[in-house]
Amino acid sequence: MKPALFLFALLFSASGCLLPATAQITSPVKDKTAQLKQFGRPVSATTVIPAAQLPLVLAGKDSVQAKVAGVVQDVCQVKGCWMDVKLTNDTRMKVRFRDYGFFVPKNLNGKEVVFEGTAYQEVISVADQQHYMKDAGKSPAEIKAIVQPKKEITFVADGVQVR
């Protein structure tokens, strides 16, 4: 019985060699949406504004709900609990994640992201600025150089999509 089973297994495995080459070689279909990484709630690509336009949308308002696209400039190196996104050449926006419900990878610098949530103006204390600098892995000299609170746009994201 064993020789018959062996012969059957040999014939079954060899039958794959007799199939046409096109039947044997399959390449995965590249779906662009499968390559996108989502964190938090799913984010669709509809009605997205560039990060550089967010200050204009927020002007004169306490807060706005928005879906924003931008480039990551920095990420918390402790656990990925915030990221800085470029607004203009010399300004950034701090993006945190609603209720610390999710985090992002620490290696997103230079990557394009789309995120959805609430933007608002906030005065960041010296202590908080220094804390963020420490999380970003900045030097003690850079951290000590922060001596004044600053007003900036803060964004609380419900979801982030990395492109």
C-alpha cells in the first residue's frame, strides 16, 4: 500500500510540471489601496485639503473638522504618539491622536499622510514644547533653548492614512 501511495503522490506533484507556463506563474495584482496603511479610523481620500491651506480654513474660527494631506516632519520617538506635519517652509502643526487610541510608526519622516479630525489654535507652554522636543530625541541644548510659549495649530486626528 505504501508504494501505491508514494506513486500517487509522485504523479500528483509532477502533474504541476505539465501545466502550461502561464498557469503556473501568477503574479499578485498590485492594488494601490492595499499599499496604504491606516491607523485609527479609516480615512477616505475625498475632500482633502493640503496642510498649507489649513491656516486659511481655520482663520477666525475656534476649530474646524477637516481632512488634511501633508508631509511628516517629525514623529514621537518614544512611542509614535504624535507627529509634526509641515504647514509652510517654516511652520509645523502638531498632530496628536484622539484619546491616545492609536499610534503611528516612528519612521514616517518625509512620508505623505492624510488625516481626519479636528484642528484648532492652541498656546503650547514651554514645558510642553520641551517635552515634545525630548520625545523627538532632540539635544539638551535644543530643549533648553525653548523659553517662550507659542501659538500654533494643533490637530487631533481620528485616523491617519500613510501613502
